[in-house]
Amino acid sequence: MTKKEIAEKACEELEKIYPDVECSLVYKKPYELLIATRLAAQCTDARVNIVTKTLFQKYPSLEAFAGADLNELEEDVKPCGFYRTKAKSIKEMAGQLINDFGGKVPDTMNELLSLSGVGRKTANLILGDVYGKPAVVTDTHCIRITGRLGLTSNTEPAKVEKDLVKLLPPEISNHFCHQTVQFGRDICRARNPKCGECTLNYFCRYYGKSSKNSSK
């Protein structure tokens, strides 16, 4: 099978399993998703959701985040790890959104990348989830799963994104990435993947190699 054919099969199978999957980060306003995603770096979405439930009540607006006492904000986000760096970028980001974009989260890659602490992964998530634009969010699950399927030989997020953009239908690319996150948690785990239970194993290159090796 070609990579394009594998991608089509993967989209079909994941849609059967996770037709309604969404981003697991909880937010009500676009800028809240920006902040939650920043906090999610090297932290679980579950923990982030616990922290932001209180955080978004304490700081109910961009102005509140921009004017926050940095030391206090650090304590507020401390459970998410790397709290000094994250607090600093959140405060700076809020100021940038107010001063440079009139309080509105921008809808282009270049503008999003100009914000403090925002990389391509976060920018793509905003483009896909907030604005419904084609986007490829290459988190660790997506990178691992598409690598195992044989869709990419790269592990660097930007290179994986470039590979997948060529293979995934743009109208479902963002949804596919959310599906791989849940699939990675449920089945295609980093350690001890449940290959025997996987409905994608009949075209998965990782499983094909594993099966050949175990039969020797």
C-alpha cells in the first residue's frame, strides 16, 4: 500500500472508532485555549483542566492576565510544571493580544507564531479548533502513530506536519489528529501497544514487522 492509501485507511478506521472526538482541553473563549495549550506542554490535559477551572475564574479576561502579578500567576500555574516560563509567556501573550490584535486571537499561522510561547502545534490547534481551518497538530501521539503506520519516518513535529499535510484530506486533518490522541491513549500506547486489539493492524507497518519478527 502507498502512504496515501494507508492514510485513507487510517482516516476511515479512526472515524469508525472516534467519530465525535474533540480536544480534551476545556475552554470557553479562544484565548483560553491558547493558555490551556501553553500549560499543557510537558503536562497532562487532565491536570491542566483542573488548574484552568480555577485559573479562568480568577482571571476572567485578557486584561486580568496581562495585569496579573507575575509571582502570583506563577503560583497559580505551578501544578502544570515549568511554571515560571509558562506564567511569563501567558502574561506576555495576553498583553500582545490586547495591544497587537485588539483582544482577538489571530487566525493566521504567522500571527499566532508571533505570540509569546506559541509554536506550530499550538497555532495549528487554534486554526483547526477555533477557526475550522485545515490544520495538522503533531503531538506525541500523532507522531508515534503516524510513524508506526508508515506515514512518516520523521520524529520532529514540523517535519511530521509537512509529511502529513501531503497525505491527509485537509477538511478532516485536524479531526484526524484529535483521533490519534485518543487512539494513542487507548490502543497505540508508547509502551506495550495493544496491537492484537487494533483495528488498524492489517495495514500497520509496525505491526507487520512485529508479526514477522515474532514468527521467526
